[in-house]
Amino acid sequence: MHINKKRVSDVVADLRKRGYLIGSNRQAHGGMYLIVTSNEFWETVNTLQKSVNSQQAIINALLKHEERFARV
């Protein structure tokens, strides 16, 4: 299809934000799929929540140094 991985990720994120039920499998031979089962739904939600939690932990660690930097 001549679409790079970043563009696919952007399109999928946009569709998810619109409410489309798109899951993903991040294993070696994973891919994208339409969510049809409860298990797929919760697996996707849990995976995304773990990502959010990880990013929040990084932000919190960085913010310990915020006094060194003025906001512009």
C-alpha cells in the first residue's frame, strides 16, 4: 500500500478517537483488527491504559526538574 508505519498509526489513532473499534496485536506477527469480542475490547483498553500510565510516570519524573526550566 506504500504507507509507512507512522501514517498507519496516525490513521488508526484518528479512527479510534472517532469511536471505531480497532484493536492491535504488538507481537512479532501482529497487526490491526476490528474488535468483536469482549476479550478483544478489554485487552485493547488495558493495553492502552498501561501505555498512558507509563507515559504519566515519565512525565512525573521529568516534572521533578521543572524548577530548572522557565516556561516560554
